[in-house]
Amino acid sequence: MRDGLLIIGTLSLTLEVLLGGACIFSKRAYFCAVKVPNNEMSIAKLYDRIVLASDLPDSRFKAGDVGTIVEIYGDGETYEVEFFALEGSTLAVKTVPGGLVKPVSSSMMLHSRELAA
């Protein structure tokens, strides 16, 4: 993910100078656009639950499987993800490319399947 812009309203001039942003003044508001480093734009944070967006190559984990992020590498380019059985035991800890990870949402539900050996 590339650096992005974060729009923040009613900030002080000090913040603009510290973060190297550009600010706009109006009669009622003061807005700044500042660059946000990649690691702050990552879709997931440490210990977030994630869902695999597609099958994990060379593994038994499939699209839709749920895991927990236990490490983040390269500003979210790669994650270390721990996968659990429904009863709570750890099945595996896998290195997962960022493109295969999507955040959980309130419209998703858990689903069970038998794990291939």
C-alpha cells in the first residue's frame, strides 16, 4: 500500500509543520492533509482477526479461514497469522502475503469445515 493522505480538521499550525502537511484556512475551519506512513495505513493491526481472501498456496488453509495477526512485516506487505481450531488449539502459524488478508466485518459469520490432513 502506498502512502496516503489523512484529512484532519481543526488542527494547530504546529502539527502541520511537524508532519509536513498542507493546510487550508477558511472562516469556520482549518483543515490539514498530512502524509501517513504505510504502516499506519495497513488494513490490519497486531492481534486483529483476519479472513483469508483466497487459498493460501502450499497449505491446507482456504479462502474464508479466520486467523489472528501475530506479527506484521514490511508495513503490512506480509503478516504472520496464527490459525486456530474451533476448540482453541493452534493449528499453525503461517506467513501470509498482505494481498491475501482482509479484515473481518460485522456482516461476516464463522463457518466450520474439516481440515484436510
